[in-house]
Amino acid sequence: MGEMLKLYNTLTREKAVFQPIDATNVRMYVCGPTVYDFAHIGNARPVIVFDVLFRLLKHVFGDGHVTYARNITDVDDKINARALRDFPDLPLNDAIARVTEKTANQFHSDVAALGCLPPSVEPRATDNIKQMIDIIEKLLARGHAYEAAGEVLFDTKSMADYGELSKRPLDEQQAGARIAVESHKKHPADFVLWKRSSETEPGWESPWGRGRPGWHIECSAMSGRYLGEVFDIHGGGLDLIFPHHENEIAQSRCAHGTSVMANVWMHNGFVQVEGRKMSKSEGNFVTIHELLAEEKFGGRKWPGLVLRLAMLMTHYREPIDFSVKRLEEAERLIAKWPSADVSDAAPDASVLEALSDDLNTVAAVQALHQLAQAANADTSKLPVFAASAALLGLLPEKVALDAGLSADIEAKVALRLSHLKAKDFAAADVLRDELTALGVQLKDGKDKDTGERTTTWELKR
């Protein structure tokens, strides 16, 4: 099965058979959240996409043979600003810890509701300062970095093939996000490895004085510590290709003297909300927590399973328009699936083949729907459906109804039945749609003794 798995590599711009460095320890790193505020729906996409890949790799290579590292960035200028605002009386290092602990906990709760497994390891930037300093010292010693104006910067012209990932010639590049273009830089594209901290900024002691790391060095240090100098897969959003991933490659390769940092680079596409770029100024900035727990998007709360399916209904490399219409479509689909317990059966070949073709979740979901229909017609096929759904993190687990919901469903089912008996089919259809939206599957029939209409129901999500 391993020889059949194909992945698109941003580095080569080609899809190729995935060949791990060590099949007994397949290693993947994905850039995680910067925990200064609740994660938004755009942050959810890479978490879901690479969770599916994590599940697939574990299925292919074995549960104990995959190491998935997803970091938490807990030192950053936005975090600093939030810490100063919310905890002005605390020492700043303590204040940022207070901010990041709260938001990291919320992130964990949100992504768990989206059906995402915990990564194998989840390093925090502030726990890896020593590793960052070690890499910076190596870069200085090898002539790839220099000190200027109290900072240590990476010398982009010292690397002959800098820009290979983004395919942007050095002379055309401008300094990217979080990089200030200043006169002390040898070249505008040079970026900060270590910067001086003021008394109102968090800081750690280093050979270059009290300071804090640049953004890019954090991931180089954490991936190197937990996965090695060269590993199999590095993932993240399309927006991270330049400058973040480009600069990670530069730092890691030049510090370790390797030809690559990761063999395969994978990037998910952008997320729009209702056809527009998501931003607070547009009024369409939506957090995962709001979707799950508040009635702000479409006037209702949305189950995590619906949010997850809505993401997987588009191929991970394509842009996605996250909308109420899309969520309703996902909800209608799930309502047609049988609820099931975790199964020991093997996933169906149709789902495996789709996922093995560069994580084609669109085809995998279509195949899963066919399996659901087969399981609805023949309960002996339920285990294969359950195993296939679990591989995608889309298993509609059986749920216990509270008394209030059960009574509400019973009342709607009874009212619909009375409309059917009165031949008021339009009114019956309205109630049927309401019940379907709740995840209720109806089964109409006739009493074998009296011949009267009957309706039974089951909650399918």
C-alpha cells in the first residue's frame, strides 16, 4: 500500500510516489497556531487536512510508525501586545504565558470538536529557545548570518539557491510579513534570527544580549529537535510558502549542511467566507469557537462533524468558499449516513484509493457516501462504512438524546404524519426538511394489521 501513496510536492511542483526516509518512523511537521486569540476557520483547514494525512499514514505504515509534530507559537509581537493589554501588572514573560495558555486550551478544545487527533508531539516555541540559539550560532559560524544593530540576521545572498520553494529570484523578493526593511540589512530579503528586546518585551538571555527569536527560526528549531535535520513531510497553508517556509529551509539547510529540510512540502489552499477574503474589516471573520458554540454564522450553531465535512468536500490544494450553503450541504449529506460504532474492519478500497491520490478527499467523500447507502440497505456492510468514515475522521457516532430533543422530534414526526394522512403533502415536506436538518432519518410505512400510515425515525448524527 505504501508504494501507492502519491503526494503533490510544492518543492518540485509534481505529484510523486511517497517514499519515507524510514518506513518505521514516518515524520511530518505542520505549522501550528500563534495563540494570541481564538483560531479562525482559516486556521482550521490545515489542522483538518493534515489530520486526514496523519490518519492515512498511520493506516499505511502502522499506528506506531508515524511521528506528527505540530507546534504552538507562543512568542510573537501580537502575543506581546495582547499580554500588555490584558495583564499589565505581570512580568511580560508571565503575561504572555497567561495569554497563550488560555488560547492554546481553547484551540485544543476547538480542534477536538472538529474530530482532529492530537499530534504525536506539540512543541512550544518558548520551550525551545536553547535550540534556536544553537542553530543561530551554527549559522554565524558557517558565514550564513551576521550581527547588525543589536540583531542577528540571515544573509540570503550566502545561499546559492535561496528561493527554491517559492521559485522567486532573490532580486525580485521583498521582505515578507514580520520582517522590517531597514538600513542595517545587507540585502532587503535578509531576515531576523534574533532581535533585541526592550524592557516591555519578553526576552531570554543569549550570546547577543537579552532578546527573542525571529518568527522563522522557531519552526527550524522545533522540527529539528523532534524530527531530525531532514524529515519526510512539512505542511501548512499556502500563505506560508514565502517567506516562512522559504526561510525555514534556508536556516535549516545552512545550519546543518543538508541539501533539503523536508523531502515533501504540502500546502493547503486559501479559505474565503461567503465569497470574500476573511477579515475583521469585512465583517466576515469567523472563529471555530463561534461556529461551534454561538449562533453567529447562519443564525445557528454547527456540529464539528459538519464543519469537518464541509472542509473535506474541496480538494486541499484548491481554494474553498466557506459558506452557510456549504455547511447545509454537508449537514444534509451526513443526515443520510448511518450512525456507527468504531469498527475493526478495514476501510474500503475505494476510499483508500482516493486518499492515496494526493489526499483526494472529494473522491473519498463520494465513495464514503456510496458505502453509507449500501450500509443503510444492508447492515452487514456497516463495519466497512464505519472503518472508512473513521479514516476520514467522519464517523457519525451514535448519540444519546436528551428528553427535550427527543420530545421535539416526536412532536414533529407526529405532526408530519397527520399532514400525510390529510394529504397535505406540502406541509409534510416542510416538516421533513426540518427533521432532516436535525439529522433525523424518517422511514415511512404501513401498519400490517390496519394498513394505516406509520413513521419511525432515527437520529443519524
